[in-house]
Amino acid sequence: MMDTLFQLADMLLFVLMAINGLYLLVYSLASLRPLRRLDVPDSRHDDPASLPRKHRFALLIAAYREDGVIRSTVAQCLRQDYPRELYDVVVISDHMQPATNEALRAMGATLLQVDFEKSTNTKSLRFALEALPQHVYDLALIVDADNIIPTDYLTRLNAAFSRDEVMAVQTHRVAKNLNTNMAYLDAISEEINNSIFRHGHNALGMSSALIGSGMAFRYDLFRELMLSNTSVGGFDRVLEMKLLYRRIFIYYMPDLCIKDEKIQQTHNFYNQRRRWLAAQYDSFAEFLHKLPSALRARNWDFCDKLFQQAALSRVLLLGFVFVIALLTLLLQPAWALKWWVLLGVVALALACAIPRRYYTWRLLRAVCLVPWSFLLMVANLFRIKEARHRFIHTTHGIPASDGQQSESEHDDSQQPQAKGGI
């Protein structure tokens, strides 16, 4: 009797994880297909005289204690080849030093100062949207305080939004630094997400996932959805669910890059992933009640996103499948084969999603951190409640003495590189 129960439990667990693994593989393989470029005018705009007007941008930067990185980010935002009178760089300064605030004003940024007792990006963005004039801007662009954008970034976004059907765009976030093995692993992790949840989804006609920065929206739409957003962490997940429930498609631009600082130390990885896990499962709980109506309306984008919120993260799935495969091999060898096959499926999905440029000897050193990352993620499962009640800030700033790889050595903002399989 006990053997039968254990076998049923084994099969049920396998089916659940196999669905997760096959899901990753399908979208990973789909990411090998190229996407059409949004910033190339369509046939309606071949005549230069028929090109639409340039949009007015609000670049929104929520900056909590970001004195070490915010100036370089704002400086790069102000170097756009886009008409200067058509965009404002709006910094929501939360607990930053007076000297930093004065420097930002002198640079030409629009500075909004807040002093929240419990700070979150959601609160900062909502404050900005309420403080800024409502009908001045056409597009909202979200930039993190540590991001770096190329000089043609706004020009290319403007071209993408010249298409009437485009309401929301996620650009390609790439690593700003590869100075530690943890940063290298974090960069690979983000590229896997880019491949599966953004490129692969768009390739199969599904919406891209949002990522928190490097994302642009029609301003009035963004304002409406954000003013009702009360998330502590992961405002982008709630925003995404709201967009998809309205059947608003999210486009991905894989060849328009924005640089983002990667996690360099283990403790920062632990804190960041705890915040992400809390946001993931809170988003699932918040929107689960909308599933029946989404199914009736055949809103597959929303259903797909809800599945993502319920699914295990890649490192947890890989780790759990390996542990179960090993245990069954030792305790019930007859049950083990299917688990090792599933482990191969998950590994193949992740390998196909990694861009070819990351297949270096450093990849082996980064992979050695995966078991430790898995243990940290398991520990985070027991500390999600803490992240639900306070925003867990990730410290930014790359130590100059830490062997940082220069941007010229890893300049993803200029030209995307092909992804390779195994």
C-alpha cells in the first residue's frame, strides 16, 4: 500500500515538473527564430513625409539611496540623439544625499524628492505620475538607477511606437558588468529569461514578459495602471498581469539593449531572489481569481503568464529534478530513468537559451555556483513572508578594484549576438 502511494506521488510530481520543463524547452527553441524589427518603418511610412510626429518621453528613474550610480545613468540619458525638448529625465529621489540631488538638478534632470518611511519603486513611480502634468507626455520609459542606454535609444523606441498597434515594449536588458563569477551567472540567468520569456514568447505570437526597466508604454495607459498598483516589490509583474488581462500585447525588441548592473555577491543574490519570489507568488495569488474569465475569453496570454507565476524558477526546477533523480536512483532505480530524462530536457532548454558569447571557460566557473544558488533559493522559500511587507533594496555600484570588465570589451548595446544551442 505504501509503495503504491509513493509511486503515485512520484508520478504526480514528475508530471508537474515535466510540464514545467517542456514549457521551457518549447519557448527556448522558439527563441532561435528571429523577430521582426519594430523600429523599421512599415509600408505605410516608407515616404519620409508621411512619418508620424516624434513622441514626447518621460524617462522615470526611481532612485532609493543610489548616490553611487545615479549621475552616470542620468548623464547617459541626457546624451540622446533625440530632440532634447521632447524628453524629460525624471528622477524620484528617495533618501539620497543633498549633494547628489543638487548635481542632478544642475545636469538638467527633473528632480522629485520623496521621503517614504517604507520605500518601494511602486510608491516612487506613483508619486511621479501624480506630480507630473497628465497630458504632456506620449510615452513613459522606465529606467533603473544603474542602467545605461545607448544614444539612439529614444529614437528607436519612437520609431517602434509609430506603429499604432504598439502599446507596450520591453527592450533587451544586458549585463553592464561581468566582474565576478556571480555576476557572470546572473548575466546568464537574465539572458535565459530574455530568450524564453521574451524572445521565445514573441516568436510564437505570445506577449513578452516585463523585466522592471528598459520598458516603455503609452503614457496614459501606464499612468492609469500604475496608480492602482500597490505592490511592495515586483510592480512590473502586477503591471504585466493588468496589461495582459486587457489583451494588450507586449512587444520585445531584442536588438535594442539597455545595460543593467548584475549581482556581484552571494548575499545580494539571496536578497534579490527573495524579493522576486515574493513578487511572483503574490502576483499569482492576486490574479488567480481572474483565470475562469480569461479561459472563457480565450485570453491565452493572461493564462500563460499566470502559469509562469505558479511555476518553479529555473534554478529550483533544475535543482529539485536533480535531487529527485539522485534519490530515486539510490532508493527506487526503476523510477529513476524518467527523472534523468527530464533533467536532460531542462538542461537542454537552458543551454539553448544561453547566447553563444557566454560559452567560455568562465561559464564552467559560474556553473559551479548553481548548487549554492539552489540552496539559497530553497532557503528563500521559507522567508517569502518577510519580503511581502518591506522592499528589499539591492545595493548598486561596481567596485573599481574588482576587475570590472570594461564596456568596450562587452558592449551589448551596439549589436546583439546570435544565440547558440549545444
